Amino acid sequence: MVNGFASRQESTAETFSGRYQPRSGAKALVTSDRAVLLVRERHSDGTPFWTLPGGGVSAHETPTEGLRRELVEELGCRARIDEPVSTFWYAHDSLAASVSVYTVFDCDLLSEPAPNPAEGVFEAQWAEPDALPPATLPQVRYLCANAVASD
């Protein structure tokens, strides 16, 4: 595992078992004209960070169902969800002893994103991988650089 990435979600869950409680999540990798869609959220202390749209997946949902729900809640938009392209993990400072393991799906938006602050999303922005906002999570920065480079 390098920089929070693993080749399979199962191997990541095995790595964290015993130390952290893994929590499943799904993120959308939406690209357009060499730019990636990012959303601005806040850590529990209020400091902003940029990440991919998406979030936690409930036990009764598949990752694609959870991602579809998260996109509607966070951005008020629908998307075509394609194949998974990567997996990364993130330790939330607001969730003690838990690590979110995100499956990242290639997606195309079917409507325009409208950030929903009530869901913790304060802004959406298109950014090129070499010009990501400074507060972009390192895992997302790595994923964006490699995903757009391979297009």
C-alpha cells in the first residue's frame, strides 16, 4: 500500500482490521476537458479541504447505489456511474478509530452540480491536475494526476 492506495478494497480492510474500523465509501471521478470535478468540505475543526464527490455507503447499499445517493444529496445531480478505477483510504479526524475505504468510479454527470452546504459540501469546482487547490487531499491529488494523465 502506497499513499493510502491499495489494489483491492479487501486488502485495505485487512490492513486496518484490529487497529481501525473500516467504513465503506464511494467517490466519483468526473473528468471534462482534462479537468476533474472537486468538492470543498470541512474537517471537524472547520478547516477546508477538497476531495472527490461522494461519501459513505450504508450496509444495505451497493457502492454504486451509495454513490448515486451521495451525488443527489451533496450536489443535487445525477450521474452515469461506470467501472471502478481505483481505491483509496482516508482517516477522518471526526470518526475516531475508523478509516473510510473509498471505491472510486469513473462517472459522467447527467445534470449540473449544485453544492448543498446542509450536506457538508460548500463548493464544487473543475480543476486541472496541475492546478488543484492547495487543500486537496493527497490521495485525491495523486489519483487526479494519474487518472487524467491516462485519458
